[in-house]
Amino acid sequence: MLKKVPHTYVIVFGIIVISAILTWIIPPGKYVEVTKTIDGKEKTELVFFYEENLPEPYAESFNSQIQTWQVFSALFNGFVRQSNIIIFILMIGGAFWIMNQSKAIDVGIFAFLKFTRKLENNAVMRKLGVDNIIIVLIMILFSIFGAIFGMSEETIAFVIILIPLAISMGYDSLMGVSMVYIAAHLGFAGAILNPFTIGIAQGLAELPLFSGFEYRIFAWVVINIVGIFFVLRYAKKVRKNPQSSIMYEEDSYWRKRGQTESVEITYYTPTMAWIVYGAVLLSLVIFSVIYPVTTLTVGAGSFTFWILPLLSVIFAIAGVITLKKSVHFFILLLLGYTIIFLIVGVMGYGWYVMEIATLFLAMGIASGLAIDKSADDIAKMFLEGVKDIMSAAIIVGLAGGIIVVLDDGGIIDSILYGLSRSLGNFGNVASVGIMYVIQTIINVVIPSGSAKAAITMPIMAPFSDLIGISRQATVMAFQFGDGFTNMITPTSGVLIAVLGVARIPYDKWVRWVWPLIVTLIILGFLLLIPTVTMELSGF
């Protein structure tokens, strides 16, 4: 008889307790910046000190505590630590709930499925499988986003869109998450131009920014082939027998939410929708005047273009066309522009979760007004959406408590130091493999790629010089170690948020995704071997 799997909240709290126990075992310490003069040049390095040996002023500010009753206060502090992600989830959930009341997503899915069924009339498309083509194209798109600008938190918003699409195509919520979250993190792991991981790591390793570009593209292609094959294989299984999905019972929520074919949709365009169109167009014109040109940064390169004026002209035309058909299509246009502006904002103006949440909130309010709802109705719908997604926000706060305990116990840097010292006199392949393992383990403790790069690269890069490994290979070990386990570690706020939004229990996610993670970890090691055995450009 199978034992009942603990609730996700119980699992997370258990990890918090284990983290507290570690603070009794591992001595606290800290990496501090030390300025040294080498060959007449001053150079700042990170040097590890145990707490009793910390120099001033670090000794005065460093205040580690063995964690006991703090396992309970960590829950509060975890919410504070992850407050930006929690608020982001609540705002996104409320905004999408408003939009969902318009039935625009349902209309869009019906139109999309109708279009794809027409493709089945084509013999070539029918042989390849229309659904397979759709899945592959969506995954490649999000993988590119992950590889170029490190899409991660943004996937939370897209999961809400792609899961209903996956359900309507005969799949499950795992497929919806795969098309967005898995795809983006395949790209994140095989990062080509990601400034948050590759950019920071190469800068700290004193390498030309985004050098080794050619081999990174090869690695990205290989990683995506393996990841997409895994997803397509699962898709075939679920499509053949939907009840074979481990999420079949839980997905009843999405199936009930998506049963709109039996609900007759009335196509209409209220006067208020035209007013919203005018207000949005006026806003776009104002922004186009303020920002006539935008510089989009893609990796180390950038290009400047009149993107906002162009988008304004397209919206002016597309808005009239969609409104003449129905308000539903106009709201889909608003959703499309929200996604486009998300990309422009991230790549052109350095947007993060606050700006993105604000953008989606504006979309939600505009959608509510367009279907002629009052301010009170919109507020009620927003609160219903917040209530619906509240469990996802709570689990993110709980997971934040893990890092709080490790941080307050002062053992995060000690764990990093202990792992780094395990590198000894091994061959090049073994050494780069150990670096990779260390980065992979560290990622469970510190899921933030930029923070991990700042701590580990100043140590790993000089060490690679001593053992005869190129710094570029060390950066790739960091890159793979940072990327793959993001899709399974419970300390990742983004993963926990995505699973919460998708209503996928963490234990079921682990059961489903672990074969892919193991495969990718092994693949990562194989891709590292040429970096120390072959002459590669940039290495």
C-alpha cells in the first residue's frame, strides 16, 4: 500500500527544518572582498573567512545564529524576501481572471484549433503531425527567449495562457508548463547571450563578453533537441491515452474551466470597447513621442529602431479590424501587444517583475472596460483571480524561508567554500566535471544565476588557470550547473510559482521531470568534454 505523499507545504517546511539542522553542523563564514596588488595593479578578489577570523568591518556586521525557533519566523521572512514575486503572481492572476471573463482566450483557442485542423488537409503537415509542429515552434520560441535575455520569471504569466491551449489540444497541464517553462529553461541552460548568467560570469572571469558564441549555439541546439524530444514523446503518450497522465485528476480544474464549447459565445462590440481602443492608441502615441526610438539589446549587440511608432501604427489598423469582428478579438490584440511590450521592455528598457506586473494589470483593466464592466465589477473579478491563485503565492513565500534560514545561519558561503575545496589534482575532464557538479549542487542552495556567478566565478576562474583549464570552460560549467536544476530545485521561487499557477503538486512534478533532468545533467557533462579536449573558438 502506497503511503500518502505529504502536502507541498509540508515538504517545503521539512526542507526548512533540515536547513536549520545544518546550521548546527556547518561552521558559519563569509566571502569578503579583498584588494590585492598584483604586478603593480590593484585587483579585488573574494576571500573566504570563518566567522571567528573575519576582518573588520565585516566581523561587526556579520551576525550568524544557529537556527532553532527561527524555522517559524523564516516563514514570515520568506514572504518578505519573495514579496516581489508574490505580488507579481497575485497581480498576474487577478489581471488574467478579468480577461478570462470576456471569453477572449476561449475564442482565440477555438480559432487557433480551427486553423490547425485546416493544416491537417495538407499531406506533409498531416504526416509530420500538426500538433507536433505547434509544440516545437512554441518551445523553440520560448527557448530563444531564455537563451537571449534569460526569460524566467516571465514564464509565470505565459503558463496561464498555454495550459488551457494544451488542455484543449487533448494534453495535460504538464504539457502546458513544458511548452513555456521547460522550453525557456532549456534556453536558459544553453544560454547564448543571456546577460544575467553568461554576461556576468564572463565579466567576472575577465573574458570578452559573449565569446565562445559558436560552441554555445551548438550546445543550445543539442540541449533543445533532447528536451523537445522528451516533451513530444510524452505528448504522444498523453494524446493516445489522456488518463495515463499523472495529472489527469488534478486537471479536472482546467477541463471544467475550459468547457466553453457548450457555452454559446455571443460576438459583439460595445461602445466602451471603442473608447478603450482610443485611450490605448492615445497612450501609444504619447509614448512614441517620448521614446521615438528604442535600442534593443541582444547579448553584446544592439540595434536602434522606431519600434514604438511602428507598433502604434499597427495597433491603429489592427484595432479597427478586430473591433469590427468582435470585442473578443480586440482583447486578444491587447494580450498580443502586452506580450510584445514585455519583450521590448525587457530588451530595451531593463524591465523586471514590477514593470511586467503593471503591464498585465493595465491589460486586465482595459479588458474589463472593453466588455463594458463597471469599476466595481472589475475590482470584484480581480479579487476572484487573486483568490484563485493565492495558493501559488503562498508556496513561493514558504520556499523563500529555506534561503532565509541558510542565510541567517551564515552557512551559505561556508557550503560554497567547502564545495570549492573539494577540487583537487584531477585530469582536465575530471576537473571540469567536478566544477560542473559543484555548480549544480550550489544551484540547489542559490538558484539565482547572477548571485551564484558573483560568488563562484572569482574562485573558479583563477583556479582553472592553475589546473590548465580555460576560463571559458569554467564559465560553461557554471552555465550548465546553473541551468538544469532550476527545473527541479524547491528553492527556485519561479518553479514553485509556476507549479502553483498550474496546480501541479511538487511531488508529481519531480516524478515526471526527473528523467529529463538526469538526461540533461549527463548531456551537460558530455558537452563540457570538448571544451577541454578540443580547440574551440573562444576557448
